[in-house]
Amino acid sequence: MTTFQTMVFLFFFVPLVKLVPPIQQESLNLYEYDTDIFEELFKQDYEDKSQDAIKKKGKDDMIVSPDSNTQLELQRDESVPKVPPTKDTDLATCLLCVCLSGSVYCEEIDIVAIPPLPKETAYLYARFNKIKRVAVSDFADIPTLRRINLSGNRIEEIEDGAFSKLLLLEELSLAENKLIRLPVLPPKLITFNANYNRIKSRGIRANAFKKQTNLSYLYLAHNTLESVPLNLPESLRVLHLQFNNITSVTDDTFCKSNNTRYIRSRMDEIRMEGNPVILAKHPNAFSCLKTLPVGTY
């Protein structure tokens, strides 16, 4: 009986039920909408929140986010000292060269002129470049210089007074350049090196070394000198004149012909090898020396 009732129900009522079609979901294509609206809303909301956070920044560098209770604290580092601003010229030189504790190293970088030096520079090393000229203005504002090394450049000209005002300068090297005459030297110079140049005797003033009361080491080897420089200071300990064109020496070159008791006590070394002069022909020229010069006898 139950089976019969079920069959009657399916036969009469099921056809009356209208099948409902499946729900069709509308696809949301974002590109069909104006995206500028979303961008404008996002930008406005972002700017408003940023301004709120900035306004809440207090004296103690505290930033509060408007969306949370989180506080971001920027701590000040009191241990870091304030660095004074650096001049543009100083910065440019120290980018090109190496600046370290009063020393400036500008070696083998192919510069053609001496760069502006930082104030209070004490030591300048500018070897093996292409510098051709030294001007008075190069060191006019750097009275603190104690050592200058310009060896291995192409220097042909040095303006008068380029070094004379450097009252603290103790060491000056101009070796391996193209000089034909010596510049005026500063008064407190201890070491002067002009080896491997083209200096002739007429390129050295008669009193070039007379007032150099601190000069101890003088290097003039491998030039074209025809004679030993005059008025060598009493402070001189080492004198290198080898491989020049010196043809003679006199009794007054190192000694004093009018004072037979005069002794040049500080002189330790004189080198004159490689010159045409025969030293044995001038025995009285070395009577005041503790040791004979190195050379041809």
C-alpha cells in the first residue's frame, strides 16, 4: 500500500513543481568601474592618517599611530658628537684624495695641479702625478704645512714665494721633476730633496742656502750642476752631489781658506762620485772635514 501511494504522489505532483534555475552569479569586473575613485579614497585616507601621526609627535620624539595604541619612540643618540659642516673644496679634495688626521694623500691619481687643501693640513703627499706648475696660491692659506712631497711629477716652474711663507715646513721633496732652477726655500727647512732634475749652477742663487740654519740634509744628485753650491750652512750633515757635471772645487767650497783651524764638525757625508772633478787635485778643499767626500781621486 505504501508503495502504491508513493507512485501516485510522484505521478501527479512532481510535474507541477517548476524547476528553479541555478542562481547566476554576476561577475564583478573591476576594470568596468572607475579605479580612480578607489585610488583617491586610499590616498586621502593615507594622508589623513599620516598627518594625525605627525601632529601627535611630541617633544620627546614620540609618534602615535592613529589606528592603534602602539607608540613608536625615536631615541636620540646623545653620544654622537655634532660634526661641523665641511667646505665644498675640502670635501672635493678628500673625495679625490685620502684625508687622514692632517695628512692628505694624492698619489698616482694623474692630477695636473695641486688641489685645494683642507685647513690645518700638515702633510701633503702628491707623488707620481702630472703636476707642471706650483703657484703661490697653492699653499697661501695653509701655514700649518710641515712636509710636502711632490716627487715624480712634471714640475717645470715654481713661482717665487710658493714655499717661502711656510714657516713650519721642515721637509720638501721636489725630486724627479723638470726643474732648471731652485725656488726660494722656507727658513726652517731641515730636509730638501731635488734629485733627478735639470738644475744648473746658474739656477741656484748665491745665497740660496745661507740663511738655512736648520738645513741638515741636502740632495742635489743627478742634475747638471757645474760647481758645488755656495754658502752651504753650518747645520749641514749630508750633502749629495753625485752624477752632476762638477769640474772643480776650491779651498772655500767646504772650508775657510783664511782660517786653518776651522772644522766643519757636523758634516758626516759628502757624495761626489760621477762628476768629472778629480778630488785628489784639491787636497786643501777638504782639510776641515772629518771624512773625505766619496768620489774620484
